[in-house]
Amino acid sequence: MDRPYNDLIGDILEEKGEKDTLKGKGQPLSSDYMKRDTFQQFQEIAKDAGYVPHWLKLQKEISALIHTCRSASDLELINVKIKEHNLKCPPQMQRNLITVNNLDRAKEVW
């Protein structure tokens, strides 16, 4: 090893011949970069790349299922998906399970 540090990404870019052609190379980092923590930086980069978290995909799927719900077996499937959604989403985004009694309200909320 000829360096005192490991630069895995740099090595990969060097192998592909892309290390010197990166956009913004040699430019100072924006002041916004230092104001946010690593997770916030990741969220912005992921959003810009078009990444959608699994729980958001589930939320859209659950909404569609609720609006087309016709039977008790449909409710069971919806509740299974709601449980999965609640395990993966932030706590403030968790939702209650659906029953026949609150199906109309769920259509408004979801």
C-alpha cells in the first residue's frame, strides 16, 4: 500500500478513467453542504437521483387498494400491507389498521 489511507471510490473512478472528469472537481463545497448532517445529505442526493423509499411505494399501493376495496379478504390484505408500512416508515407516518367501520374515513385519509 503506497498511501496512508484507503480511497475506494477514488480507486474505482480511476480504474474507469473518470476521476479527472467529475463535475465540480476542484470547486469549493457549497455552504449548504456543511449545514446539514450526513443523513440529510444522503436524502437530498437520493431524492435528486429519483429514489423513492419502499414505505412511500407501499403507501401509494395501500391507497389504491383502499379505494378499490370490495370484501373482508381485501381488508385483510390491506392490513398486512399497513403493518409492513408501519414497520418501515418514520413513526409519525404510521397509520391505524382498517376495519369495515372506518373504511370510508380511510378513503379520505389515505
